[in-house]
Amino acid sequence: MSLVAERLRSIKARIYAAAMRAGRDPASVRLVAVTKTVPVEFVVEAVEAGAKILGENRVQEALDKMRGLETLKPGHLSEAGLPAWHLIGPLQKNKARLAVGNFSLIHSLESPELAREIDRQAKKKGIVQNALLEINIASEETKHGIRPEDAAGFMKEASGLENLNITGLMCVPPAADDPEKSRPYFKEMNRLAAELALEGFEMTELSMGMSQDFEVAAEEGATLVRVGTAIFGARG
Ligand SMILES: *Cc1c(COP(=O)(O)O)cnc(C)c1O
């Protein structure tokens, strides 16, 4: 078995165990294998080893890899099941046209202007684009995302956009060496999602947890954990 396949298997086992500890259905926590900066050969290994969702930070890099995967392993990969692609990094408005329709989920919706632009581009393509609202859960100056207290207003406004479908929330809490430091933020995300669901907004997905803290996230209600380094090794 390749190193990537071995690590992937171990991460999945740890997600399973974390979900079980919290009394959650392990199938409700899905792994997004974060392939940013990872050469396409290793992405192929991950897909062959059962990675179903790939996460990329940059639109163009992702598009190149989508093509690369097709060229490298056309027949074989469709047997393994073609992966879904998620955009997890910041999306500039002028890249929305390229992103819409190429990613089954955009995790990084963070402004009303971007929401309107995604909606406009999706309308042109005749599709509905799924996205998550990125929450700046610790209200950090330097971080992307909208503040928790603005989430309800945002959801209300965005509900008028017919070609944009917000299916939940995403966050990147402050970097910490101890995964337990992320727990209060994950709890707060879960609470916020429950509150928005009570107001009638769709809150199917909760995208939180990275290599450092994905087990804590799985315990606290994540439905998508985004793991790069722990699968592919440190980025160069
Ligand atoms: C890079 C990245 C990840 C993965 O981080 P690792 O620490 O390598 O697991 C997850 N989410 C976002 C938004 C990222 O940019």
C-alpha cells in the first residue's frame, strides 16, 4: 500500500472512532482530502485509495488537476469513482465565473457581493451552485468570513438568490498546537448552525477541522473535515 493510502486509511479510522465517541453516525462525517500544492500523481493515489472529495484552495490549480486526473487515469479512475471537488480557499469575485459549476461545493462564501456574483454566474450556466457560509468564528481581524452575529442577516438576504444554495457553515478557527483549543469554537459553530436551522435555513453541512483538530471537530458535529498535511505530508 502507498504511504498516501496508509495515511488515508488511518485518518478515516480516527474519524470513525471520534464520531463513535460522540455517539454520532460515522457516515455523517465525510473527509475532504486537501490536495493544494500536492502533485497530481499523489492525488491519483488518494483517489485510488478511496478519497471521494478533494479540496483545493485555488480555482486554477484545481482546474489543472481535474484535467490532469482525466489524462493520467481515464478508465481506471471512473471505476474508483470520480471524486467531487470542493473549493475551500478564498474566492475572488473575478474568479467566480471559473469556479461556478466546477466545484460541487464552495466552502468559502464570505461576502454579499460574492454571493450575488456566484448567483449571477450560476444563472448564466443554468445551474444552482452549492456553497457554505464561512464564519469568522473567533472574530479575528485577519481572518476571512463573516462574524457570527451577522450570519442570520446574511442567510436571509442570500435566500433571495435563486441560483445560489447555501447548505451550511464553514470555519477556520485560530491556529493552535493543542486541538482542544479548537473545541469551544467548534461548539459555537454547532450552536450557531442549530440556531439558523431553527430560523428555517438549510444547515446540512458543517465544515470544520483540519489535520490538527479534525477528531475534535468530528466529535463536535462536523459533517466535512478538511485534511491535507496528515494525508500528503507537509507542504513544500
Ligand atoms: C490548507 C487548508 C486545510 C488543510 O490544512 P492541513 O492542516 O494541511 O490539514 C483545510 N482548510 C483550509 C481552508 C485550508 O486552506
